Amino acid sequence: MDLFNPEFNPKYNRLPKDGMVLYFGKVMDYHKAHFYFNRLLETIEWRNDEAIIFGQLITTKRKVAWYGDRNFKYSYSKITKEALPWTEELLALKQLAEEKTEETYNSCLLNLYHDGNEGMAWHSDAEKDLKKNGAIASMSFGAERKFAFKHKSTKETVSLFLENGSLLVMKDETQTHWLHRLPPSKKIAKARINLTFRTINTFETSL
């Protein structure tokens, strides 16, 4: 690994301003990534995602799951999910993400894209349930996919490819100033699983 080459330096900020995105590349070898891909397919309680758009309930082909330290509620697209308890594999991957990013997380949103026809539109992860300016660690398994950012004001774009077994972290003011998306691609026939480790606000106070 050439740490003087920005493409391979996890301390190199991929954004030119108003936020921080660090890409660690592959954080495990192919065999371990393949193992986790299969285990996540088998053990996660996948459900088709739902969203309310213009007052109508839309069900996506993409599947999702929501896990956490406890039964956190997380609302987006006017739908509320309640977290399931961690699996053994998710806890191991959370620990790896925390070690690499030097952050802590209490929850994880998982996405299963069956092929390149399934993607994610422009959005930012700035829901009120999430810690403001908190780190979000994104771990990818399966098909390599393009991941893009667009500045909300200048419309400047930045993109990179997320590899099998790779880790990316978005933090600081990234969600305030940038949108991100997973563009669809008809050339991709393989599935991809993405884990985004997050921090849900607990708002706990001591008496």
C-alpha cells in the first residue's frame, strides 16, 4: 500500500470541502469477505424496504434490516423501524469498523441490492434520530459498485468505487452539505450487501 498516493491513503479526505469522507479500501481478504457475504445473506432478517412518497406506500425490490444495541427506533421516508438485537457476525464487523475508524457505533442499517438495477437515489443521512455530525461507517460485500457524492450548493460531484470487503467512513459536516447515492448499472449482475454503522441519539439523562 502506497500511503503517499491519495487513492490508497485512508487519511486522505475524498471531499474537497464541507465534510470528510475517508476510504480505507479492503479491510479483509477475499475469503473472509466471501464468508461474511454468505453469512449475512443467511442470518439477517431481510425485509423489502418501504417508503411513503406523495402519500403512497412504496415497496422496493431492495431489502433492508436494522440492528442495534437495543430496540432503537429509526425513521426515514416517513417509515419507522425498530432495531433487532445484534448477530454474532454483525458484532464482529462493528468491532472491526470501530477499530479502523476510531469511532463508536450503536446501530447498523443493512441494504441488500440483488443486482445493478437496484440502487439508491440522492439523499443525506441527517435524520433527527442520528447523532448530528456523527460518523457513519459503510462496509461493502459482494459486487463492486460506484458511490457518488454531490454538494448541495455547488452541485460539485465526487465518486469512487467500493470494493468487496471495503470500508468507508463519512463524518463531520458531510451529511449537512453533501448528498450521496448508489447509481444503478445494468452491467452488474451480482448482489451487494452494504452495512452502515451509525449512532442513534439516546437522550439519556441521569437524575
